[in-house]
Amino acid sequence: MSKLIKPEGYAPLLDLQQTERAIKKIKDFFLTSLSTELRLRRVTAPLFVLKGLGLNDNLNGVERPVTFPIKDMNDAQAEIVHSLAKWKRNTLAEYHIEPGHGIVTDMNAVRADEELDNLHSIYVDQWDWERTIRREDRTLDFLKKMVGKIYNAITRTEYYMCEMYPQLQPFLPEEVHFVHAEELRKMYPGMTAKQREDAISMAYGAVFIIGIGAPLGDGQPHDGRSPDYDDWSTPNEDGYNGLNGDLIVWYPVLNRSVELSSMGIRVDAEALCRQLEMQHMEERKQLYFHRRLLEGTLPLSIGGGIGQSRLCMVLLHKAHVGETQASIWPDEMRAECRRAGIVLI
């Protein structure tokens, strides 16, 4: 299976039982660190939402949500969440969370259209977080400050795990490097977006690519992003567009870049209208979430998601996300992993 990366001579540094215990340590320690850094309070999250409210994440706009009828509600259609990007902002309003504080939850999702490989599974588990902000916080400097706090929580957890398991050696740099997607395009002409991510993360170890979703100088976005949660179109202090981005690290086990978090300052009413128009989706203005935002009953916010199984994979030096989560994989992939010494849960 060509999509599978098989590191030569790979052998897991922790066995199955050690891995299960280590996953628990990472999840507990990182959640405490993240909550402390960003002043987040845990809330309970849904596995599914009603179809037609505009609360589900549209991702790149082509992924189909898993849908089912609810018998006791006249077969009303429910959707398994893709993520909680918009649900969280609604919850900030319902819980009256003040600026400077936020919420965090364990998000579990099913993405049936995901292309399966070392990093991607149909089962998605994230720490989904959202924080209320003030109008004056809608700046690139504030975004970078929040990214730095998240990265501090990641490196602190890496240090903790290396202390617990001496066979693990730290590899993440102390600081994250910031670059706009347009700058990145100019730095590496002729490369694809994925190749640019590999090149910049190999050079710096950890990078945050700003402006994911906005059309670049060649007319194409670095990567797709839904128009109704991240603000990727507002001009920022550096002269580019976008107040969002992806946190990416260079991962030596697979010899490639790995995205750990997607996040950003969320759209205000002006940015929402602009981005819906840019993507020819103005009809979404009639949905529940969008009406609330346009009416001014939702707070300004910043938020994102951090992959749980993927972070565990990276911090435990695993070669496949299936080594840190239980999911469904093609028989051919399972067999190929077994031959390569990759033990899937």
C-alpha cells in the first residue's frame, strides 16, 4: 500500500501495555498544562448534532458527515460531528464565558471520507478548545501569543514523558517559527503545499503557517478551510491576510512534517460575510449558527483542535496513529504494518 510509510528498522520503544499507560499520562498531563496556559474549563461535548443548524464543521466542504435518523424525533436527521469548531462558540455564549477564559472538551468524531495512512484515521479524537476574546485581541500578535502557549504545553509534556520513559529522547525545538503561507510559497517556488510544509518544518523543527484558506499569489489556498469559523481573510499586521493557521512539526520517525493543531481567531460578522461570498456559500447565512453570529449574540473568540492520538503518536515516537488509538484499518494495511514491526491496537 503506497500510502503507508514504513521506517526502515522500526521497532516501537514501548510495548502495548507501556503504550496504553503512557497514553493516559500524556492525556492527563497535557490537558492540565493546556488548561492552565489558556485558562480553559472542561465542558461536555456532543458526539452528534442535528442536521441543518450549521453547527457541524464542514472541513474542506466535500467530506460527508455520518448521518442517522432519530426514531423518537420523527426521524429527524442527526450528524456525527466532524469537529466542534462552531458548537464551541455557541457554548461560550450559552455559558457566558468572559474574555480571557474559555472551554476545552474531548471531541470524538467520525470522518468516513478520510484517506487512511500513518496519520489519518476515520476516528478522530481532539482536545477542542475555544476562548472568548475582546475586539482588540483580533490581531496577529495575539494569535502568536496563543500559539506559543500551546506549544509550551506540548514541549512540557514531551519533557515529562522523556523523564518517565528514558528510552524516549526529546526532539522538538524550544520555540516555534512563524511564517505566512504566502511567504512560504515564495520561499519554495515550484513545490506543492505539502512539500513546502516538509521543507520549512525540516529547517526549523516546529512552524506555525499563517493564513490557511486564503487564496495566495497563485490564486490557490495553501489548504482548504471552511469559511465560517477561522478568519483567513482579514488583513493582518504583516501585510498578509489571515488570523489563523496550522502548527506543524518535523517528525524524524517518519521523516516528514506532521500537523498537530489547526486553530485561529474566529470570524466576526464582517469576515463571515466576506468569506461566504468568496466561496459562494451565502445561503449559509440562514442557518442557526450563522444567524446568531450576524445578529451579534455570539462572542468573539479564538479556538482550535489538537489531535490526541496524533500527539501521543509523536511524543511516543510511534510510526502509525493506529499504535495510539483503536480504529478500523484495511486488512492490507494491517498486514503491511505487521510485517514492518508496526503494532496496531
